[in-house]
Amino acid sequence: MIIYCHPYNKSFNHAVLGQVTTTLTQQDFEPQVIDLYADHFNPAYDQAELRLFHDGKTHDPLVTNYLQMLKNADGVIFITPVWWNSIPGMLKGFIDKVMKEGEGLSHTVTRTGIKGELTNLRHAYVFTTSTSPTLYLKFICGNAIKKIFINKTLKQLGIHSGKWFNLGGITNSSLVKRQRYLSTCSKMTFNF
């Protein structure tokens, strides 16, 4: 399952989506893509949606569809930019709305914390681009993608293994640097 989060289809993130999809197909996977912007996903809660949250329900058919797709997948790949040192609001809204509390959904709340139910997603890969250099994100900004998104949020959902790949300095990066990143994507062996 690929979750793609970028509004512009000529972005470098879109090129990463194309390369990752090709690589998965060459490795005999059948990738399904959730394109949040193309689907016109609304990441914001309204009052009706919020009232349904604790019952594990929704009035948004995309939410139901996305959660079912995730429950049927072997692994998950996120392709997104890093905006303001973290994931974009659209992707945060996806986590907020799609990850429903309740038995057989994405997680249950216990006395000791959250128990992830998406254990079928054995591995997560997070491909990002950022204006900031990768070292800046890791060592100055607190490494939010790895420490919070992968090691906390995804683990709470039941995904216990994840890797992060970032192309930092995307705004001023050379064609050679971009091609090198795409080459890395093409040579990856995905383990789900």
C-alpha cells in the first residue's frame, strides 16, 4: 500500500511515486496507491465525524475504504514532503481520521496505552523530500519523522518496523542528486 501526499503531479515526490511503483511491480508486488490529493480527501474533522470517532465509525466513505485497504495490505509506503520539519497537514489528517479506535480497526485503547491492530503491516517505508538538509532535520530539529512518525505513531498502530529515506535540500538540488535518489529507490529490496 502506497500513501502518496503531494498536491502537484510534476513534483519530485511524484517522480519518487513513479519509481517506487515500478520497483514494487518488478519485485512482483501489486501496489495499490492512495493519492490523498487526487482523491480530494478532506483531512479535517467536522462535528458529525468527531461524534462517530469513539464508536469507530465515520460518515466519510474514503475513510472506510482507506482503512479496509490498509487492513488487507502487507506493508505500507509513505511518499510525502517534509513541511515545517514534519509531515504535512493532509497526511496528519489521514492518520487522525482513518485510524479508528475499536476492535478490528486500527487500534484499541487499553489501561496501559494504545494497542495497534494493523499488525498485518509488517514494515513501513517513508520516502520524503525536504528543503532543509537531512542532517538539520535529524540533529537540529529533533528527527520528527523517525522519532515521532515512525517510532511512535506507526508503532502505536501496530507497524513495528520502519525506515526513512529523505532527499534533503530538494529546492537547490542538482539533477544528479535527484537521479541518485531515484536510483536508490530503484535498487531497494522491499521486505513486507
